[in-house]
Amino acid sequence: MNRIKQYFALTKPGVVILILFTAFVGMLLSMRNFPESEWVVILWGLLGIALSAGGAAAINHWADQKADKIMLRTQHRPLPSGGLKTVNVLTFAAILSISGTFILVYFVNVLTAVLTFLSLVGYAFVYTMFLKRVTPQNIVIGGLAGATPPVLGWTTVTGQVTPDALLLLAIIYVWTPPHFWALAIFRKEDYKNAHIPMLPVTHGVAFTELHIIFYTILLFIVTLFPFMTGMSGLVYLAGAIILGGKFLWMTFQLKKTQSPLLAWQTFKYSIWYLMLLFAFLLVDHYMLWGDIMPRLFQEPVM
């Protein structure tokens, strides 16, 4: 792996893409019409959030390097593999974090900059360096930091936090435990060897599967709220029911079969689930509020 690829890997690009997508959806949901006049602030917001998220990921690499060296799935990362030194990683993390904060303060707004910085601290320090190592409820307590991207997107455009923005946060917050616990079941021995008290290690797989089912049921309920509050319409409702129904079915099958492979498949599906759920929110939003559909019915046919 060359140096550029190693530095790129430090940012956890797959995670950053999901963060940016949910932040972007939050931006668009905060407006009723297509944002022709808002593209500049949107692009600055996405750049600032991306740099801050990449900086947090790099700090995570630094904090987890000892555990990463033990765990099979992370041994190839830049620090445990010896590709980069600690000073390289911390310098890179500082550059990304400071740049991201600067961009958000000067080109977006202070509120978004503060919330993004708090999310960075919550994930990189509170979760990674403390909660992850002291409690099996680490992902539940620390999940708030990872649930903020749509709120950051919302505040980028509006400069304020609204109930609808908090509802988007709630969806990701409740999604986080079943998402990570499915991975933890599949990688149980890795976490055990690294002495990380994930729920399957401390309380067993069967206990974790029950918690996954509980949180997925709660997630199914929470995802109905956008429709119930009038934030979205029938298109989103149909998508939420179909996607959530499959998620629930997979968790019950996981409990029934006790299959580590199905745990891995559930983890992968949870990523697509979140992306498609937010895509349904976006499509539904512009069917309800966008200026294209009204024009189709208001303009005379020639």
C-alpha cells in the first residue's frame, strides 16, 4: 500500500461516504424546493464535515492501534502494519480536524462547526478511548456522536436544530446498536482477543441477538414517525415498512439459526437499509414539496 492509499485508509472512506450521504439528505430535507441558490454552502458543508469525519477516523486508528494489531480484520491498517508512524497519523488527524472546523466556521455557520466538533470529540475520544473499553453498552451510550450527520446537514442550511432534524438523529441512533452488534457477533473472537467488552463477548451471542431484535423493533417504530408527524408521505412509509420488515426478518432468522454468516449478512444489509431509508425520505420529500411535480400539473399542455 503506497503512502497516499495509507493516508486515505486512515479516513475510513466507507464510513465517511455514509456520513456525507445522510448529512446531504439532511441538507435537502431542510428545504422545500431544489436548492439552486444553496449549492455553495452545501458544498462547503460537505467538505467541512468530510474533513472532520476523516480526522476523527484517523484519531480512532491511533487510539485503537494495539487492538487493531490483534484483530484479524484490522491487522492490515496503516499503524499495526507499520506503514505509518504515530506522529504521521496524529499530524494528519490534526490537519483534517482543524481544516474541517475552519471551513465550517468561516464558510457555513458556527452552530454546525460546534456540533461537528462535539461529534468528533464524542466519537474519537469519549467512545473510542473510554466507552469502548469499559462497558458492553459502549455503542448505545456512544452512538449519539455517530448519529449527528443529518443534523449537521440540517444546520448547514438552516442554522438551527429542529424537531425534524432530531427525528433523523433518532433513526440513526436506534439503528446503530443492531448494526454494530451484528458485526460484533461475527467478529466475537476478534473482540475477545483484543479485550474489548462488546456485548457478545461479555453476555453471549444469544443475549446479544435478543437485544438486536429489540432495537430493530424499536427502529421499525421510530422510522414510522416521519410519516406520523407529516414530515414525509406514503412513498417513504412504504419504503420504511418494506426495508424494516426485511431487517426484522433477518434478526429473527439470526436468532433462530445462530449463524455467524447471517450475522455478517445482517450487518451488511443494515448499511444498505440506512442508505435506502434516507433515499426514500429524499424522494418522498421532493414528491411532497419539490417544485417539479407542481409544475407538471400547473403548466398547460401545449
